[in-house]
Amino acid sequence: MQTKSTLRKWGNSFGVIIPKKLVEEEGFKEGEQVTISVSRVVDIRSLRGKLPLKDLQQAKDEMRKGWSD
């Protein structure tokens, strides 16, 4: 299962809260070791102007390439 969480300051480190629903679904217990895959969530608005597209329609057409109806 995948979930999003916000980093929080915890002493000199950062911590991540695992939502209760995920804890219950996975059956996690206090003290257990877990593996966490980390990646930064990119706000798509931050990509504006970074792609070599001339207009919004061109961007839409580019994203639709390869889709079949």
C-alpha cells in the first residue's frame, strides 16, 4: 500500500507518521522494523515553463501520445 505523509522535526532528525488505517491493514506492531521507500512529491505546478511546449493544447496532445481509444 502507498500513502503520503509529512516530515516532522523530531529532535535533530525528521520523523514520519504512519496513518492508523495503514498500521491496522498491515498489522504493524510497536518496535517492528519496516522498510520505507522515500521519494519527493512534486507539485505539478512547479513544472510549468520547464517543458519545451508552446501551448496548453500541445501539452495535452503530447501527454495523449500512445493512448488508444
